[in-house]
Amino acid sequence: MSKRWSYKVVEVKPQWLGIKPKQLEETLAALGQQGWELVSVTTNGMNAMLYLKKEI
């Protein structure tokens, strides 16, 4: 049987003076605890778009 996936896109908006690595780490850690796996990252202006998946 093939795997089934659920997908999520999260927009991380910058704090003062842009997105800080610590801000991304905290966001990814919280999502990882929920079972989400980071697949890709893009930027949209000053925002980071995180693309995630998890097996259902």
C-alpha cells in the first residue's frame, strides 16, 4: 500500500529587522513535535514560506 501524506504551508513573518534563525528554529521545533517534516522553504518578500508534510 502506498503512503498517504498530509501537507501544510506555514508563513513565518519577520520580527523587527527581519526573520531571525532562532524564530525559524522555534517554529520548526514546534511543528516537528506534531510530526511535521520540512520539505522546502521559499521566501515571499520578507516572509518565509515553510512547506511541510506528515504521513497520515
